[in-house]
Amino acid sequence: MSRHYSMEQWIEYVQGIGSAAERDLMESHLYGCDECLSLYMNCLDEHPLPMDTEQTQEREYKHLDQQVMQTIRSLPTFEIPSGVSEASKLSTPGPRRRRLIHHPAFHYAIAAAITLLLMSTGIFEQFVAETGRIDAAAGSIAIQERSVSDKLMEKTLQVLDTLHNKEKGGTRP
Ligand SMILES: [Zn+2]
């Protein structure tokens, strides 16, 4: 019987880290060792088995998208008078909003994460300020709200696609 594996190693195993050969060894050890099996089960509880890396990222970023949505709602450009708010709600097409909400969770979560990144680097603020100016000229809150979400989504998805393509072409076999 070979030596036991550490908690850390099992976490890595659960997360899919490590060579195929090493993982095979660990798996066969798992079948013959109750001690490691219980360690492995603990790791599974704390680090749910990822179906793929995309779902792992989705889990990690899940709480971020709520933060981002809150931040977006609290941005000055979205503080609109209640009377106008009704009008803008009516003039903002429902399908568009639903489409964003039902966007594949992975893309949405990553977009949220990228939004956070953009915000932290100040790009987002610049972007919002820019849109705010355009809107002041147009004088339409509905257009402003749409253009912010549209352009933001467009922008983040562009970045996302770039990252995604790089990842596919790079580290994966
Ligand atoms: Zn063991």
C-alpha cells in the first residue's frame, strides 16, 4: 500500500489539477483506502466537483455578479426620478433584459467579473461618464440605460471571447 495523500492533494484532485497518471494513481488509492476516501469526501464538500473549468469559474464568480448588479444600480446615471423611471421601464424592451438575465450563466458571471475588473481600473467609470454625456445631449434616460447595458455587455463579451479563445488555443490540448 502506497503512502496516503494529503488534504491538499485531494483538493487538487477534486479541482482537476495534476497529471492524468497522478490522478489515476490517486483514484486507485481511493478505492483501497477508507482514510483517504473520507478526506476526499470532505474535499468534495468544500470544493464541489467541477464539471469543467467554466463551471468552477461560474461558482467562484457567482457572488460577484450580485455585487456588480448592485453597483450598477447604485451608479449616479441610474438614479432617475420615479416618474421618469416608470416611463423608462416601459420603453426599455423586456426581451432585452430577459435575454441578459438568461444569458448562459458562464458568460454572465465572467462578464460580471470583467466588469469588476474594468471598474477597478477606472475604465468603467470613464465609460459611464462618457455615456452620461451622450445621454445629456440626447436627453433620454431610456436610451442611456440601454446604451450602458448594451455597450457594457458588448465590451465584456468581446474581452470574454478574446480570453476564451486564448485559453482554448493555449493551455488545453
Ligand atoms: Zn490513503
